[in-house]
Amino acid sequence: SKAPDLSTLKKNLEHIKATAGACTLQISGGEPTVREDLPEIVRCAAAQDFSLILLIRNGLRFAKEPEYAGILKQAGLQSVFLQFDSLRDEAYLTLRGRALAEIKHRSVQALAQAGLGIVLVPTLVPGVNAEDIGPLLHYALEHHPAVRGIHFQPVSYFGRYPKPPSNA
């Protein structure tokens, strides 16, 4: 399906604010940063005076273009829920199909530099990264106050992962 245009999104944001009031607005996708008009979407949301505007994303663009974090911050973004499964490439290779540990760290650095709040969001999979809970907590503490928390989510066995791993 085709993504809604900016005019449609602006009307939707106005409707959400009128019906829900000063709630938290979460912008997610797919991957929202593939939209080149994301800064304008954030500006439209900020104009509606939501209590919190946060982005749920994988972090790849922030690592590649660190200045993009500042652009979104200036547009009104306040916080990012960042997919962050591990500090080890082995876990990313299993879960995401590529080595991402350094990219995720660079994303945290870019978001922190821009002054955006960060919540790390690891998807926990037994036998893959469940043993990383301690190291992730230490990482979050080392990068506080930019990292404000961790939102652990257990894997759901559907879609990309229709059944539990054979070693679980």
C-alpha cells in the first residue's frame, strides 16, 4: 500500500490531537526514516503540541548520517526508541542478518549528541541474546543520561520468526 502524503498525515495528526488530547505520539513504520519528509512530519506533530513525540526505529540512518538526529531534534522530536538487540555482532547476525553492533553504538552517539532521549529496545530470543541483559544494562548506565531506559521485548513467533529457534 502507498504511504500517506504529508497533507493526509497532517489531517490525521490534527484529528488525533483533537480526540486524544496531549498524548504521547509514536512515529513508527516500517522504518520511518526512509521518508524524506520525516522532519516535516515531526514539525507538523510538534505544532499540535503532543506531550511527547518519539520515533521508533532501527537506527541505521543516524549512524550513517549523524546530523540527521539534529535535524529531527530541531523539528521537534524528543525521544527515540532504538532497536538495540545486543553489543555482539553474533546476535545481530542471527537476528538481523548482518553485523550491526558498531552501527548501533554510532546511532546512540549521534542521538546523544543531538540531545535526544534514547530508549534501547532489544528483542530477546532465548539462546541468541537473552544472556546480553546484563551487558545491555551496563551499556545503558554508561550512556546515561542520554539513554533513559531499556524496553525489553520477548520475541514473538510469527512473521520473521514463525517458530522458536531449534536451540531454545
